[in-house]
Amino acid sequence: MLNNTYRFLGALLLTGVLCQAVTAADDRPVQVIFDTDITGDVDDVLALAMLHTLADRGECELLAVTISKINPLTGPFTDAVNTFYNRPDIPIGVTRDAQVRDSKYLALINEKDNGKLRYPHDVKSNDELPLAVDLLRKTLAEADDHSVVLIQVGLAANLADLVESQPDENSPLNGAELIRQKVKLVSVMAGAFEPINGDDHFLEANVKNGIDSMQRFAAKWPESVPVIWSGFEIGIATRYPRRSIHRDFGYVDHHIVRESYLLHSGPNHDRPSWDLTSVLYAVRPNDGYFGLSGTGKVTIEDDGYCRYEASASERDRFLTMTDLQRVRVVECLRSLTSQPPLKGAGHE
């Protein structure tokens, strides 16, 4: 009887130790690289703000930002957002071989008040920034194994270049080998996985505007590294409320998120939260905000159609969402996007 008691207590103690270990592992900040086409749509700006809030809450660490479209102001603007949120030294990388895109809001970085930049930033030109693929390789090489979550919310130019990259001074591994060793998950905003307004062959912009790179990404990404796709339908269903823009950002005279939103969408539009949903899943995958499809394989057709076929492959799954989850997601996105920086706004 005494031996059984000791066995029970020993098992109980071991269970407690294991639970503590699991809790400690779950509490570690998610290691994030954010790959964005922060030029045309404003949801990239809101998604980046979300990541800063999640970092303030200790839920993630933003290791680097890489940019997948070409505009001379992308790097300086991204640096201005990072500076506003008190992380001015986050590394930024840019592509020099992707779609060139105009922007309604990037020029905010040139605004001055009383002779001073409204949104301070150290990066003055994309020419002083490294290539995105080089920064991706360097950041991954320095990371712990199987620790990095990549969030791709734009063209696949940078991740396609990464998977095709060759050994360099950063790592003796080629791109696929480096990904298999370092990357835990990729959260991608691209494609559509249900009919959009009755169109069951909908061509989503992040695919259509960079078909070749998305084809290379989908075809060559290692099978052992999961890719979670947030389709067009998810962002459409979770529109960012304009009332938040009106009400939630007034804690400073000038807010880079609010002003970007108004320049892009105006005051009377609830903008779909495409990119924000990929961020939310990437950092909080176990919080029940979304469901997941079964496993399968995504291929990109020559016209830009994103085709998903259920299969034994466990690489690709896409987000699903119920009406109840949609309500939770919208409220969560609003809260995370509008939360003030932990130490106050990063400008005078």
C-alpha cells in the first residue's frame, strides 16, 4: 500500500513538472519575421501595429521586417512605424525584383510639424537596406531550431527567393535546408478557399500580382514546414471598424496608423482585415479564433488561381471561421491594433 502511495505521489510530481515545462514553453514569445507588401493597402500598417502590441504584451518578438513590393518609401515608412512603437532598431530588408506599387499613405514620413519630422525615422532610403533574402537568411541562421514563425502578407517574392537561396556567409545550408531547420510555421494571407460573390475561380491580389513567385513558393516550400493560408474570404468577413479609427487613436495628436488608414480608406469605410488575420493566427494559434481545414496541397495555376486539394500531404491548411468566431476576431483585432505603445508614442 505504501509503495502504491509513493508511486502515485511520484507520478503526480512528474505530471506537475511536465505541466510546468509545457506552460513555460507556451509562454515563450513567438519569434516572428513579418514579410509585407506595405505599399498599396493599409491593412499591412494595422497588422504591423498589431505585432508591436503583441510584442508589448510579451506574446511575440519581432525579429525582422522584409518588404515584398517596390516603392522608395517602404523602408523609411516601416522604420517610422517601428520607431513610433519604440522599436527603432528592428532590421528591415527590401526586394529589388517585384511589383512596383504607388501608395496613398507612405508619404506621411515626409510630414513635418514645426520643422521636425512628424514620424521620426533613421532609414532615409531603401538603398541603405539589405536585400530581403539576405536578411531572412541571416535572421534564420541566428535563431533557435524550429522557432521562427514567418508571416507573409503580400507577394511571395521574398519567401520564394529564400527557398531557392544557396549557402552563403550566413549559413552553409541552402534555403530549403535552412527553412526545415529553423522555421516552425508560415502564416500566409493569399488565395481564396470558398467562392467570392459567387465566383468559384476568384483571383486574389497577393497571388495575381506575383504569380511566378507564388508558384515557386507553393511548389518548393518544404513539405515538413506547415503553411496556414488565410483566404480572401476571412479578411472580407472581419472588417476593421471605422469607429475604432474615429475613437481609439486619440491618445496622441498624430497617430501613424490612424492617418494612414484615413489617407487610404477615408473616414467612412470598414476596411477588410486580410493581413491582420494572418498575424492573429500566427501568434495565437491555439486560442480558438479560427478553425482549420483538413490537410492538403496548394498549387498556383498560371492565371493566378490558388487551388487547394485535400491530400495526405500535411503541409497546407486554410483558416475557417464561424459567425461566433468572427465576432471575437473583430473585437480582438480592434483591441490589438489600437492599444497605445507600452512606453508611450515614439515621437514628440
